[in-house]
Amino acid sequence: MLQIGLDFAPGTTDDCKKLVRNISPDDLFNAYRLGRHSYNTGDLVVVVDNEDHENFQAWPRSEYVKRAVHNEAFTIAKQSAHQVMLLPAESDAFWLVVEVRQLQIPVMCVLHAVRNKKVDDTMISMN
């Protein structure tokens, strides 16, 4: 079956993938698309709380880094999701930050939309 899916950047850990798979991919992608429209940029971070999958926030990456990243060594501070994935800026790619209350550092990963490809079990399938 061909459909749209969200795929992880290479190097994403299995624990991170497991955590992210508990979040609705449709909601993730919708939050990204709304943020892209609102801020007129695709260089975005989508933030969700691990215990509240209903409320998503999309921020331009530069604003999120100023507000929440206190260590310039994190890749999110240096590269857009598009740069991580080696994709053109108009592609649908974004940083996902999952805030987990038990952890001092949130879980961060890069997701990108995959179209017209058979979605397999390494991806997140969307309707």
C-alpha cells in the first residue's frame, strides 16, 4: 500500500522510535503543517509532552533554540531537520522534541515525510 509516512533520520535510537510511535503521526504532521503556514518557514520544531499527546506546539527552530536549548553542542542548535536529512528546504522535515518529565533533557529526533513509498515497520504510518 502506498501512503504518506513519517520516517526517522538515520541514527535515531530504538528507544526514541518507540516513544515517538506512541504519538499520532497525523497530529504530528498537522502540527508541522500549521506551524509552517503560521511562521512561513519549514525550519520548525514540534514540541509535545510525553504525557499529553493532545497539545502540540510548533516553533521556528531559531526561537526554540533561544528559549530552550542551553547547550550549543546539540545538533538542533546547529542544523535544521533539512540539513540533517540532506533534503531541500521545501521538503516536509522537522525536529520533534518530546518532553519527558522524568528526564532532564527532552528526547529529540528528526522526522520527514515519505510519499509514494511502501511504508514499512521502521516508519510511522499516517492515514
